[in-house]
Amino acid sequence: MALELFSRRSPDEVSIDEIAAAAGISRPLVYHYFPGKQSLYEAALRRAAEDLAHRFTERHEGPLGARLLRVMRRFFDFVEEHGPGFAALMRGGPAAGSGTTSAVIDQVRRAAYEQILGHLGVTDPAPRLRLVVRSWVSLAESTALIWLEGRDVPRAELERQLVHDFAVLVAVPAAYDEDMAAVLARIMRDEPADGPLGDLVGRLVALAPQAVSAASGPQSASAASGPQSVSAASGPQAVSEASAARVPQQRA
């Protein structure tokens, strides 16, 4: 509650009486626990950060796409329940007057980063994988902040889109980096065709002939849709096999 008040105004503009009334407690009780409004703000920030970081916790069971989708649903639960507070947490807010704010925000991002690496089974990530995971955490944060401004895209679509975004961020460097190709192969190996990532593969493969045709003309489109291409029916398993096959080819 205090975090939402501070998200709109600085500590000097928010009275202890307002905070006490919002929390349903007496003014002396607020001072009993907090020496000042800045310390109260920082405590509220830490509590919100702990809650948000916990939303990224997910059991390492089942396909990664389904796991990430559950994480995104809990993440957007927090965003929707605590809109102004979330904005204050991630942007610092007008009450950010010390290094404590930045440290708390960094802890949330670090917790999310480590959770995703855990799902990938990686303890010592290569530079490109570090970049991918950190970029995705930042993307989820910025997407949620933009969504709060108008909520003009259905929330469920954004949750699924962010899961797809993660796969794409992995897939692009996998095209020319053997470590990332191995990561992509592991991700897609257990993905069902009707899961979030299997759905993405099917949609992209179906669009591939049109994209090639637009870029290179009818002849290339015909080649792309021929027997050498990965068909939509092949699904994520074919992507996994293709990614795995690239690793020894690059080392040869």
C-alpha cells in the first residue's frame, strides 16, 4: 500500500497519516516500526521485490515452454494486482532517493535471471546465453510496463508472446553459434507439438515459404517448401534434431 502511494509522489508529499489510513493502522504504530518515510518506502520496495522474485520460481518439471508460460502468468498476476507498485519497483519512482532502490531492483532481475538459467540446466553460461537471458528478463519487464499504460493487448496473448520471444532470442544466435544450437536442441527436444513452443514452430514453418517468396522470388519459395525443409508437421522434434546436427558440423 505504501509503495503505491510513493509511486505517484515523493516521500515529502505523502503524509504519515495517509500511509497509516491506507494500511488501517495508527500513526504512532507507523513510527514505531519505521523512523521515517524513506525507510518505510524502502521496506515496501523490498517486500514487493521478494514477492515478484518469487513469481519466477517454478519446478523444473515438464517442457520448458509450459514452465515459462506458468511463470509469465504469475508475473502478470503481480503486474495486474500491483500496477502502480510494480511501476515504482521497476522504474524507481519519485521516491527513489538512495542506492537501496537500485540494489533491490537488481536483486529481482538477478533472481529471475538465475531461475531461467536453472530451467536451462546451466550453471556457467556462455556469453551469448547470458545476453539472451538478461535481454529476455528486460523484455518481460518493459513489456509489462508498456502494457500497464493502456492494456490494449490481451494479457494472455502477451504471456504467450513472451514465451515465444524467449525461444526466438535463443534461436537467432543458434543459427551460427554451436553452444546456442545445443541449448536450442535441449529446449525443443521435450516440447510437444501442442505446447507453446511447438505452436510457435508450426506457425513459423507455415509462414516460411511466404517469407522466402517475398525476399527471393518464386524459385526460392519452391525450394524452401521442398523436401529439404522442416515441415510444420515435423514440429519441435525436427527443430531439435536440426539444431543438434549443427553442432558437429561446425566443429568439423
